[in-house]
Amino acid sequence: MRVYLTHCSKEKEPNLQGTDIAVTPDQLYIDSEIQKFMERCQQKNVSWAILSDLYGVYLSSECRIWYEKHPDTVTPQEEEIVIQDFNRKLDSYDEIFFFVRPESFHPFYERVLKKTVLADKVKIFEDVEWIEET
């Protein structure tokens, strides 16, 4: 089994800010590059998720509320929680394909990908065209 991931973005749906409305990641993140990733995953009918600074692995079917969390503000304890969430939620996958958007790829995400016990399953790519049905 394969899953596709990318990192979150600071650009979120402004109408959700300050509300308690929980939405899926494709409704929350509005950055054009992350939208291209999510749309491609949906078109190809593949499993996907977003690596969030606050929520850890934010699965495509999960609903969460709007948040503001910059990767610079993640504490070592919070980072460990994100890594454990990554390990737990993605353990059943044989392959973890991580889409890097270089202009916004923070060292925090790189640390998570290196520190996870699943690091040997992680493959990095930078072109959404690589997202294919398995």
C-alpha cells in the first residue's frame, strides 16, 4: 500500500478562521501548490494526507478546525508528538511518497521524515505528475 503526503501551508481558508467548523484538508488549505497536490491525489484516487505542524498527519478524510502554527514555533516535545503520530498513522503503508514544495519546505518537515521509524519507506518527489494509481 502507498500513501502520498505533502507539508501544510500557511494559506488557509479565511472564512474558517475564528470558527469551530471542522473541515477536510482540501477545504482548509488554499495555497495553489498544495491544492494541485490534493487535486491530483483525488483524480488518481490514491490515499493522501497533509503533514501539519499542529495536527501531525492530517488524513484526507479527517476534519479539523482552522489553526495558526508556524513550524518555527514547534517545540521539541511537539515535534516528538508529530513524529509519533506519523509512525502510528502511516505504519501500515509499504511506501510513503512525500511531495516537497521547495519554496516552503521547512527543516521541521525534513526532521520528521528523518526521525520517523518509517524513514526507510519515505520517498521524496517534487512533481505532482508522479502521483499515480497503484
